[in-house]
Amino acid sequence: MNNPAKPGGLLGDTAARDYSGKLRLFNAFAEPEIRRAIAGLGLTRGMRVLDAGCGTGETLGWLSGEVGAEGGVIGIDLAGAHVASARAMAPANALVMQADLTVLPFAPGSFDLVWSVNTFNHLRDPLAGATLAASLLRPGGRIALGQSSLLPDMYFAWDSRLERLVNEAVRQYYRDRYQLDERDLAAVRSLVGLLRAAGLRNVTAQTVAIERLSPVRPEDERYLVETIFRDSWGERLRPYLSGEDYEALERLCDPGHADFALHRPDFHFLQTFTLTVGEVSV
Ligand SMILES: C[S@@+](CC[C@H](N)C(=O)[O-])C[C@H]1O[C@@H](n2cnc3c(N)ncnc32)[C@H](O)[C@@H]1O
């Protein structure tokens, strides 16, 4: 299980960590699905929203569009570099603060909604985080926790064997790098229980597929090539695959190679995004 002696969050987050490039690419890629998830929340003008773990801040503008100038959005994030990026793109009615979401400086009842995507799985004590977030809500206010699957559910539609071996290699890499076991890498399974354990009621969960077929949009290609093919896989997987499988993976991931996966007519990508919502008692 996770190693509490290791400094920083479960996945190595600290105030000095910077993966803002990866976050910008993810948000450009998943923008259609995340905006639909936000639109489905039924936010109304004048509401106050906290984005806990706002990263590079793309969501601040999407949330702010729902609550209007008469409402307000606050984004908080642990990492100084992420906060700087978020501030640079925050709309006029959004405030961005560098803060740890497990020790937030807000009065009880300050918000109508706490929104948080792909962040609670970075916390060593997600229940403490969810309990604190719940205490910041007005009666009837909601927490919405979004989580994309750690690994895409399908990316090499034509080769399930290589896809399985790559998935196992990625999981082993994460276990070795962060001293985690497989239960720590299955965040989506914990969301419903987490919200209920934090005392929230009327908990709902909805999972959508982020689905892309070739030819993909330029923002999809950038995310898939730079964030997944190069940074999540790439050299770091070499020790976990046979030479032959690693070379096959390299060819599929290389935009200059004739075998490049995204140029195949059978390229079909699926990744789930789950949004769980819970409400505090009135
Ligand atoms: C995977 S990113 C997701 C960012 C953003 N929500 C998005 O969807 O692009 C996780 C974010 O949580 C932040 N984070 C991790 N632990 C945190 C903590 N204890 N308090 C506040 N932010 C934290 C990280 O700095 C990072 O920006």
C-alpha cells in the first residue's frame, strides 16, 4: 500500500512539482467531455464554486461561464507552477490561490459546489479531503469529483495482446516509482464510497467515454503523442517489455513511422471519465 514516509502526495505532488504541460494537453483533449459534465450539473448564475486542485486552470473559465459575473469561482492548487498558469488564464470572476486542499482557509458554508478532477487520487488521505470539502459547502451544496481512468480502456484496437502488456508495464512502472500497490491505482473505485463516508447524501455516479477515432483532432494527437505515447510510455517502459514488444510499441507511437497508430484506419481510442456527485444535508 502507499508509503506515508515518502514526502509529498501519494503520486509525488509537492508545491515545487510542475507538470503543467501535461495538464494543458489533457484539458485541450478532454474539453468536450468535461464541459458537458459541467453543463450537466445545473449550476445557476450567482453560485460560488471552488475548483480544488485546479491545475493549469482551464476549468475555471468553463465553471465561470455557468455562474456568470454575479457568481464566483476560486481555484486552488498546491503547485506554484500550476497556480501561475491558472492565474494567467483565469477569467475576471475567478481567483486563484496556492493552497493545500487538506488545510483550506475558507469559512464553513462558503461554496455551492466543490469541483475536483483527477486530484483526490493524489491525496494520502482522500477522506480527510472530502470531509473538509463538505464542511465548506452551504446546506444542500454539492461536491463533484471527476476521475479519468488511469489507463485508457482501448488504444490499440487491432492488438489486444500488446495493449495488455503495455498496461501491465505502466502499472508496474507506477508501483515501482511511487511504491504503490494496485489498489492505490484504482481511484475510480473509491469515489462513491468516499463521498458516502464523508457524510454526503444523494450520491450519483455517471461515466462517459472519451472516444476518438482516426483521423483525430490536432489537440487529440498532441495529447496522445506527447502525454501518453512519449511521457507515460516511451523509454520508461523499456525495462518492462520484451525487446520485440518494445520495438513494436515504438513504431506505433512514432508519428514519423509508417506504422504510427493514429494514422491507422482502425485507430479507436476509449478512456472513461467518471463524475460522482454528493450533496450535504439541508
Ligand atoms: C492530475 S492534476 C489535475 C488538475 C486539474 N484538476 C485538471 O483536471 O487538469 C492534480 C492536481 O492536484 C494538485 N494537487 C495535488 N495534491 C494537492 C493538494 N494536497 N492540495 C491542492 N492541490 C493538490 C496538483 O498540483 C495538480 O495540479
